[in-house]
Amino acid sequence: MNMDVELDGLFRHNDSYYYDENYEYKEDFESKASKAVLIPVLYSVELVIGLLGNGLLLAVLAQKRRSWSISDTFILHLSVADILLLVTLPFWAAQTALHCESCWDFLCKISGTVFNINFYCGILLLVCISLDCYLSIAHGIQLYSQKRPMLAHISCLMVWLSSLLLTIPDWIFVVARKDPAQEKTECVHNYSQSVGDWRLASRLLHHMLGFLLPTVTLIICCSYILLQLQRSSKGLRRQRAIMVILPLVVVFFLCWVPYNITLIVDTIRSSSKEPDDHLSGSPKGSLKTALMATSVLGCFHTCLRPLLYLSLCGNFRRRTLAMLRCATVESESSLWELGVGEEALPDQSHEGEMLKQMTSVDHVQSTEQC
């Protein structure tokens, strides 16, 4: 029996397969196309709702300028920071589009810096508001007072200065760079010309001073406030203030924590690579997509905050509706019910507080002007 196997035909089979290096899978193309459409749409929705809400808020504050309060000062600065971020959203939407090939370094630096300034201002201003509430409940100390309005203005000025200092790395390292893979220009941090590991230093500055330290402060203040409210009654005015402050803090964290966690993951992964691999400062693959998606979520708080004011602050809601009906409303009550700058009330029963609220008279005057 002949057991020889002829392999000649197998090895003489010499078909060649050529793979195009520029071949792009259909799934990748569809993913990029859907991302290029979805994210600009989300930015557009945030822009419209955010400008309408914050514009309405500024209009209400302009009507109330004769009876300015400490709470109005903090709300104004929060709204200004949100409007600055909203103005840059068209730029981010254009950059996300697949065929956006023109992008200037100056616009990149401004947009990247304003993005981080909004985050720093938002969390630091919430720290100021929460500290005032904490000191008032825990120690009976009024950090801000209507008799000393300058302290509130100085605090807001320090918040803006701190935010500008924390964004110095963005002014230095953010540049517009052409991405050959996607054939479009993107705003990235370029550390290739820097001396030393500036990328890690700037990230640690953001994580420690811009995120972790204010977050720990907010958690401690809010936790203590909740515990004190469960143990004893501090009056209906103080309880209403907590019911406004806590949702503002929770919504801020829900919007910004995913982005910061993703950024921390990117920092850890980049620090474990060789220096030449991460000097460009641009994340790759799924991490880049996650940063893009979570940054959209972070910007979403700019249009959620005015909606929170409308749902939580009854006086602001009534004044807004009156303004839309072309009527003027003047009231001695606080619009925001944050309790910032208001004298702390002594402990008393709910019945006595309710009686005081029922017997108090708000000077409300409504006159048709249209």
C-alpha cells in the first residue's frame, strides 16, 4: 500500500492577499458617524436650554437689584460661570463633527480653559455655600452676613482667581493638532516640548486641589448637616435651605464625577507607560470616547441648575411667572432660600415656626405693565 502523501499541490498554492492599511471597518465608520451626530445634538440641546434658563435667571436678578442679598451674589457667579461654558459649546460641537478640519490654537485654549474654570468655580462656590450652612448649624457662626456683604464678594473673587490659577496648564499646553486617523483637528494637551513630567503634575493639581479636596469638604459638611437635622429641629427656614443646597450638590456630583473618575483612570494608565507614549496628552480608543461622553454629561449641569431653582425655590418660581406675565413682584423673602447671609433662627417647635410663617406678611405688589 502506497502511504506517500503528495504535498506538492499544497505548497505550490501561491495566492496572495493584500490588505489595505487604510481599510476602515464599517462598524468603526458607523460608530464615528453616529458620535459625530449625537454629541453635537446634545451640545445644541444644552446650549438652548442653558441659555434660556440662565438668561431668565439673570433677568430675575436684574429686577431684584434694589434688594440684593448674599444668596443673589453666589447665584449670580454660578450663572456667569455656566454662561461662559455655554458660549463655548458650539466650538466643541464643531470639533466633534467628522469633517471639522479648521481649529485655531487660541479658540482651543479659551474653550479648554473655560471648561475647567466652570468646574472649579462650580464646586468652590458650592463649598462656600455649604460651609456657611455647616458653621451656622454646627457652631452658630454666620460666615456671611448681610451686614458684611464685602466678605461674600471677596470669597467669589478668590474663587475666580483660584480657578484661573488652576487652569494655567490649559493656557500653556492646550493646542490644536491634526489627528491623521480621523482626518480632523482636535484640541489636546501637548506636553512634547515641556521639561519634566508636566502632564502628571497638572493632572495631580486638578485631581487633588480641584476635585478631591473640595469633594471631601462638601461630603463632610453635607453629612454633618443631615445628621444634625435628623437629631434636632433647626427651624423651617434652615430645613428649606438644606432642601435646596443638597440637590444642587448632588446634581453637580452626578454630572461631574463620571468625567473626573475617567480622567483619573487616564492619568493612572498614562503614568504607567513610557514617557514617549504619553507626551502627546491625547487618550486613545475607548478611554477617549469615555472622556468625550462624560464631558458632555459634565456640561449638562449648566441647563439643569436653572431647572432646579424653578422646582425648589418657590419665591423664584413666583417671580419668574410674574415676569413672564409682564407683572412686577416685590417681596421681602429670599428668592433662593439658601439661608446664606440670613440670621440663624433659634431652635423652636414646628408649630411655633408655622405660626410665625402664617403671621408674617410679605409685601407683594403686582401691577400690570403690558
